[in-house]
Amino acid sequence: MAGLQEAFERAGAGLEHHLMASHAAGAALAVTDREEILGVAVRGMADVASAAPVRPETRFQIGSISKSFSAIVAMQEVDGGRLDLHVSVNELLPWLELPEPFGPITMHHLLTHTGGLHTGTEDAPGFAGAIHLLRSYPPTSAPGERYHYSNDGYKIVGAVLEAVTGHPIHELLRLRLLGPLGMTSSVAAITDEIWTDHATGYEPLLTDRPGQLRHPLVPAPRIVSNTADGSIVSNVVDMCAYARLLLARGDLPDERGERILSEEGFTRLMASAVDDGDHGRYGYGLWNEEVDGRTWLGHSGGMVGYTALLITVPEEGLGCVMLQNGGGDRRSVVGAALAAVRAGLAGESLPAPWAPPAATAIPDAGRFAGTYAGEDGRTLLVETMEDGLSMAIGPVSARLERDPLLIEPGETFLVAHPAFERFPLEFRSDGTGVVEAFHGDTWFRGERYRGPEPQEPDAAWRRHPGLYRNDDPWNPVLRIVLRKGGLAIMWPTDEEGGDLVPLEDGSFAIGDPSFPRRVRFEGDVAGRSAVTVFDGGRWYRSFEP
């Protein structure tokens, strides 16, 4: 079909534009209907050093899309009467010893990220390390009370499934899903052996600051993993088979010729969905949301050096999967690919190839303009410039840049100048508009600021600011800064930072104390803290500024 062929040419052109605005070396995208793959677009390099291009068969790590595989197996066990989603996981795993200060934490809570558990770090990698830390960091809210994304919760899901079935989780996913769906190129464990046929992951070279498009990419650290929260390796061809399972509501044959998942089991996946504060509603390993009048059902994924997105549109019978070896939001290019294929199938005029806005294009830029007085005596001048913003502190000025792949640019911007790039420039608003800005350890008061005056910080807090490192490949660097009378944590990566709220036990919460994000400081080296402990992971003070 000529229209469909051109649709994928335009999807490919969109991928080219995407790669220029992302931190990825290559990408693959495929669209399927309920019966077969409609087309594939590939661009860029699977391995830059060898100049190996991305092919439809190129394997990537799909990250947290794996959670939905584990959730489907859990529904199979419920259908078989072998698993109760509503009893304490300590009953299902008597050795677990998971703290439950507010009541039983169940599989339902873990599958919906409402168990009150922290997200988890990879400072102690694997299931054993995660459980060891969880025993010392109890939930901070009652099960079912609030949504907080927890990779460690899904690690427990995998352990429960292993106990119920008697199979290691990676073997269980192969037997129940990868095999029956014909996903012959896919595996559910990341091992050293898989790297012989696998795209190389990439990330920005500089780990102590937010990545900018002008920063070079380098190969990302390699990891091994088989946990249920995200260990599947696959390609877009195989992942389209999985998308067809979702479009069929589980009605594809298993090895016995029976449905892989019952209608009741599939309905159960989203029946108890909760508001996730981001996409819309999160069920068991899948989220849904309304996009341009259509329901998207899917999940995103991120690994060290890889990101992925799986979207199905049930009412249209279409699914799209995008895998890339690097970072960068995928939603816009996936949405554009689906729109092009939709038009091609209908014989309608095709939309133009998707392209992101310029990084310097900042909508409604004028609301940020103004003069801001720094608590350190410096003055920040923010001015509109062409279609964006510039900032100046003293004689040095720079353009501000947004992430061009994000649909909503937000109020935090990169500073495109070596003197300022270690920190983003973060604006904050109240009901009257933008009133203050933060850059590293400096608070800048806007002309419209009418908020409270900063209090003198606790003298002991001055021991804590600095840059800390560890060997966690996900988040090797964190910073602690003292500004506006309080401490804050900052991450160069996508990990969410924020102001530190002191607690009675001497530790700190990041923002709202009801969420399980905890920081404490340990050790003394020449009057400064030696260690920052975040959710049990340990980062050690570095000499770097």
C-alpha cells in the first residue's frame, strides 16, 4: 500500500529529527495491527565504534515495559487459583520480613505502586540487595493511600511468582509469554552473554551535570539483571507480537492452544487502576491515558543507556513500539508515527514528518523575564531573545534551552554556557506568576516575590553541601546544596530532586514527608559529611566542585 509505505518513510524522517534532539545513537520503531506488523523504521547506529546500523532485528533493553509481562503472569496465577492478590506478601514469602507499620502490603499494592515503598536504588543491585535495604526503610504511608513508583516493589512481585510457580522469574517469563508469542529473539535476563548481539547503550559523557545536546555520548556501563521490574531484552519485531497480545486482550494461544490470559484476567489488569499523577491511570504493570481523544494503553521503559515506549490504541487496533540506545522522550515521535500510519491506512493526506521545536524555543518566554537578586549578592538578569530566553550574571550571558522532546517544557531550563552548565536554572511560580529562581546553591529573589523570608539554617547543615559519588550506574552523582535557608538534593540525571525537610530522627524527607524518599548524612571528614544515604544507597563525598 503506497500510502502506508510513505507513512513509514515519514515516521523514519521523524526518527532522524528525534535522534538529533536526543541523547541516543540509534532507534527502531514499528507499528502493528491486530494481525501483523505494518512497517518498521530504523535510524542511527546500534554501535558507533563499529558503525553497525540499527536493524529491525537489533535488540535493546526494554526496561520497565517488563513490568507488564510480570503482571500478566500474576494474573495467570490468579486465574489458576494459585495466587491471592489481597493477602500480605509476608504470608506469601514468610522469609521476607518486609516492614508493615501501617497494615498488610499485598500484591495488589505492589502491582499498582501503592505499597508505600521507596523507588529503590541500584547501589545494592539485584533482588537480594533491594530486600536488604527495604527491611531498614519501612513504608511512610498506608498501603493503598498514595501512588509512588517502586521498582523494588516489582522485584518482590518477581520473588512471589518464583515461589508460587517454582521457576526463576526470567525462565517463567520465557515459558509463559516469550515462547508462546514467538518472541524468539527475546530473553528475560540481562547477562554478559547477551552483549554479543545487542545494541550498545549510550549516555552523555559528563556525569556531574545535566546532559546537553552538545555533550558527546559514550558507552553506558553494562549491568546484569533478572529482576521482574525490568530485565527483558528484545527488538521491535518481537515487541509487536506482545503488542498484539494486548490488542487481543490476552486472546492468543499458549503452548496448549488455550488463551494466554483470560478475559477476566485481562480486565483485572486495569480494573483497580489508580491515578498516577502523570500519565493518567496505572493498573497492574500498564497505564492508560487519553491522547487526542484516543485511549493509549502501554508503558515506558528506561535502563542504563536505553529507553523504550510501548503504546497500544485498542479502539483502532494499532500498537507502536520504539526502542533506542540512549535517552530522550519518545511520546511525540510515537504519536506522530501512529498518526501517519492511521492516515496511510485510511488513504488520507499524510501529516508532515514530525520535528521537535528548537531547544531555544521557549513558549510564553516573557513570564520568566525580569531581574532577580541573588542571596550571594549577584544579580540574575533574564531577558526575552528571539523566540526564547537569555540569562546573564555579571559579564557572562547564555541562552536558556528546554528539552525539545518534551511536550510541556516546564519551568526548568539548561544553561548553554560552560560557566553555568553544571546546574539547571529552575524557576518557581506562585499565583501571581514566576517569583524566584534557583541556580545551584544560589537563590534568586524575583521582583514579585512576596513569600516568607529565609530562616537562618541550622549550623550543622553547613557540613553537608557538596558533590557525592557512588558506583550506581543509574545515578552515579548527587549534589547537596544549601540555599534559601535550607538544604536541597540535586541529581544530574532524571531522578527527581527537591528541598530537604528535616525530620525528628535527624534524617530528611525530599519534599512531602508522606512519600518514602529519605536522606541522611553520615561520617565526618575535616568537619564535613562523608556520606549521603538516599533510600539506603550510599554516595561518598568527592573532591569535585
